[in-house]
Amino acid sequence: MNILTTSTIPVKNESQKVKIVVITGGVMSGIGKGAVTASIGKLFQFRGYSVLPIKIDPYLNVDPGVMNPGEHGEVFVTEEVWKFDPLGDGKYVYTIAELDQDFGTYERFFDKNMHPSQNITSGQVFLTVILKEREGHYLGRTVQMIPHVSNEIIARIEEQKNNADILLIEVGGTVGDIEGNIFLEALRQLRLKYGSDNIVFVHTTWVPYLSPISEFKTKPTQHSTRELLARGIVPDFIVCRSERSITEKIKKKIALFGNVPQEHVISNPNLDNVYKLPLVFETQKFGDLLVRKLGLDARISSVEIAKNINNWEALIKRYETATKHVVIGIAGKYLQNMDTYFSVREALTHAAAHLDAKLEIKWINTEEKIDPQIFEIVDGILVPGGFGLRGTEGKIEIAKECINRKIPYLGICFGLQMAVVSFARYFVGLKDAHSQEVDPHTPHPVIVLQESQKSIHQLGGTMRLGGYPAKLKPNTLVHKIYQKDEIVERHRHRWEVNPEYVPLLEEHGLIISGIYEEENLVEFIELPTDKHPFFVGTQAHPEFKSRPNRPHPLYKAFVAAALKYKEQKRK
């Protein structure tokens, strides 16, 4: 059983007047509203306020768990599992721990865990309204988008209103998308309810820069702002994404057509490090302007604020002044959208920076023939999570080569499973060993469906999700890395190492260095350090717990091994 399951939303005891910042997007999707939201939250944290982000996703999915990562990007997994109970009577309960990847950005910026109830989707809202209608909650009324759906959205937001000083509401998609209109309407009503002194709207738009004529173009932003105005929402700030900083002349023009003061037009240029964005905002007094607009009293002194900003600057400097260089290969199949492995990239970057190294990633497409030259280039290889047949043979080959060449290897979830398959085939002698997920008829099913999964037929929200404990074996590399006997990591999987094959695998040198005792599931594997410098697999996703100021110990140990391997190659 997941040890961190909650059926209700956590609420603070004290009540307080809610302050809300709503972040909308215009022109097109994918311009970084999540980073803007997180950076705005950081501005408030600098000033001593607590923040809680809410992400609205207008898609009809209940959660993103069954979406194609190649299209949607990474599915982020929370520590806690939420039992979403639309009617509140236990009749219909849905397990949610899979969220939009922006929640990873929030956790990394704020250094705090998010709760699944902070993600509001159209699927959740419409499901609730329809179930309530069937139960007779609306007393025979005609159920309509307004007020019933809009009221449900407002109710979901208000459930969180006492959990922080500031609520940050990021509205997914783009103003003008038909599926997002009802959410904008609900937010318009929310502003009427709480007053413009308590709710601020920040509109994030794209300002293209045309290199051939060296000119910014503001027309897309003008049209986008008018789309927002047409929905009854007047923005208080306009954040302008562009490939470079916009000029004061362009700010003045946008302010005129957007009906905001010029100082409320904020430049958001391309950056080599997303964690710099709060500092870019600080140079434009964005934090002070937000605090003033919301009428907030000072929470801490100006000296303490400056100290918090300086600490963040020092953290960023660590990333910029690294003197070493490390090359890590990421071997996967969802390479059409690099956001699929967003948290993996971030965790590697955090680890490298704290080891005085700059990270270079080499992407390895496991659906194609593996070029042997890649093993000469990289200092370590990570095989991330995944599902299904495509690219499996490439991952199995990579695990084999990493063992033979003694290249540091880290297998995450599916990466652990393919490492076990590779070890069984090439070092135990079980020809055609495989995972039953990939080959249901394999003569040696070293990876099988968990017993608890065999009676499940629905796909959404039914995997082994959230935080689970693992008991670590003393005197193993994993135990040395964590420095603990028991740890908790986040999970998202259905398949496991077949316990019937564990004795044979161990007999040939594979170490089972961590297990989930309640069901005897393999959580960690490794090879002896006298046989291999670093060959580790975990069934979990430790990347979700890595922070820019606090890299995950497993990722840090892996990158450290890669740096050591690189030094030995030079000798």
C-alpha cells in the first residue's frame, strides 16, 4: 500500500484573506507559462510569503497519465496520491498522482512537494458535474456551463485558498482556445467575488523578433490581449516572451495597446538557465509591483529580502562557474519531444553543477541501430522510463555494453527492467529472456506484471503510483549513496522483476540492493563495485525529488562516477 495516500486536500487551520495571481497565455502554447508562474512565486518567496500553485489544464483527460509523452511531454509524479472523490461519498473514487510537467518546475523552484489536487482539469470538473447531475444534486435544474461548471471550477480553487499567502493559478493553453473559455469565465467571476485588490492577472505573450529587419513585432501581443479583454478580463501585467530583451520603446507600445502602465510590461527573454528568470524579473521591479498591486504588508525586512535574492544568485553562479565537463548519454525513444525527459535532464544538471561540472547530453535513439562510437564519447549512460516494445532491444544492448566496457550506468524504472533482461541474456545465459510486457511468450520472463495489477482493466490512474518505501541492503553501493536503511521514492509502473528469477540472477552476481518488503518487489539492483564502477538500476523515479539547491543523491553519485570514469579514460 502507498504510504502517502490522502483522500482529502490538506488545509491549514488558520483562515486568511486570499490573494491570487492568475497567469494566462497568449499567441501560442509552449512559451513558458510554467516558468513564469514559478518565477513569480519565487519573487513572493524572496519576500517571505508562502505560495501555492494551481495548474488548470483544459483538456478532457482526468489527468495526463495516459497521454503520449511525445506529444504532451513528461508526466510528473507526486509523492502523495490523491483519492479524487467527485461526490464526496466514496461511490466514485479515482487515484491521481500523475500531473502536468509544470508541477516539476514548481517543486524545483519552491523546494516543496505539490499535492495532486492542485491540478484542475476539464475532465475532473465535467466528471464531477455530470455525476452530481445523475445523483440529483442540482434539484431538477437545467445544468449549464454557467453557473454549474463555472461554480465547480471556483469551488476547486477555493478549496486551496487557506493553504498559502498567495495562490498562483496558471491557465494552460492559449486565450482563444475553445476548451479554456469556461475557466477564464470562472476566473472573471472570481475577480468579481474577491475584488481587483485581491486578484491580479498576468498575461504572458510571445513577441517575435524578426532578425532580417532587426525588429520586434507587437501585433500578436495586441491581438492576444484583445482576446483576453473580450472575455471580460483586463490584464494587470503583460509578460513578453521573446528571444531577446524587449526595448523600452516596445514596452511603451505594448502598454498603450494593452491598457497597462509601461512599468507593468515585463521582458522575459530567452535564458540559458531557467532559474535566472526570477532575477531577470527582479531587475524590472516585478516583485515589488506585484506586492504593491495586491496591497500586501511587508512580511520581512528589506535586508532579509536582499539576502534571499543573493542566496538565489549564488545558487545560479554555481551553475555558471563550473570548471569540469561531463557527457551523459540519455538512451530513449521519445526524442521527438525533449520535454519527455524534463526531470531527468534537470536532475542531471543539478548533480553536475554541485560537482563543479557542466553537463552535456548526448541523445541516443534506441529505436535505431546503436552507433558503437557513442560508447567512446560518453562518460555515463542513463536509460530512463518508458513503456512498450519500441526501442527495447537498443536499451538491452546499451546495458550489455555498459557492463562490458565498465561505463557508469543508471537505469530508471524501465531502465532497470531492461538492465535485468540484458544481464539475464548475456551474463546468466538465458537466451531470449525478456519482459512479458514486450514479449508475452518469452521462455524466460524475468520481468512480469505485478500481482496487484493482474485484475486491473482500466489504464488511467491504476499503476503503482506515488511514494513507496524501499528497504536498502547494508554494505551495498545504494546504501552507501543514500546513507539510510529505508528510503521513499516515487513510482509509476505496472511491471516488476520476477521474484522466481531473483536467486538465479543473484547467483551470477547481480545484487538486489533494495526491496519493497510488503510485496517483496525489487526496488534497486547493482553490480559489485569491484566488478563495475557504477551499474545501478531503480524501479523508482528519483529525478522527481531533485532540486537545484539539493541534487538527488543517486543522480549525484552517478554523475560523480561519470566524472571519475572520464578521468580514468584520460590516463
